Amino acid sequence: MLIGELAERTGTSERLLRHYERAGLLRPERLPNGYRTYADSDAATVRRIRALLAAGLPTRVIRQVLPCTTGAAAVLPCPGVLDALRHQLRELEQRSAELAAAREVLRETIAGAESRDADADQRRTVSQQPDI
């Protein structure tokens, strides 16, 4: 099948399919006219690539993991793959912790600003009341 048909089957743009090829994730055959031609199995490969990307894996790790995946999207214990996945999980956990800390600082900043704003509103209200 040509790139347009693969794009339609997988809901992936032709541009992304070309990117996957440049990243070494897809290896289409080339016709004499230069057109890419894909095997039917490439549709499942693209779906696995998309799932692995959604899981937060960079293409360099996907390139290592992809040969160890099955049609059911399971990952087989190929040499080095579990280490790469564990490393990626540690990185995601670290980024998650950093985001949680940043979120807490932002919440505190907003709460402090709201508190100061409420205090200022109260002072304005008190100062605008006529003396009796």
C-alpha cells in the first residue's frame, strides 16, 4: 500500500509516517519511481508506535523496543529492553515529581496573591466608609 492509504488506515498523517521512517521506526520498500510502499503489517506497527509515544517513550527508545513487541502490543523481554523501559519510567517519575513541586509553588503563589488582594479590598472598603 502507498503512504496515503497507510495514513488513512492508521489515522496518522503522511508527514508523521515519513518522520517515523527517518527515525528508523518504519522501513517501507521503495518502488522504481521512488514511491514508498508499505506492508499490511505496517498498519499495526504504526499503531504500536503511537501507543508507545502516548506512553511517553521517545523514538530512540521505541526503536529499541519495537522489534520486541507483539501483535497484541505486548513487549517481550528482549535484551536491554526492560532496562530501557525502567530508565524511561524513572525519568517520567522524576518529571512528575518536579511538576508536582512546581504545581504546589504555583498554588501557594496564587493563594498568597488572593489573600493580599482580599486584604486590600477590605482596607479599601473600610477606608471608603463614612465616619459617623
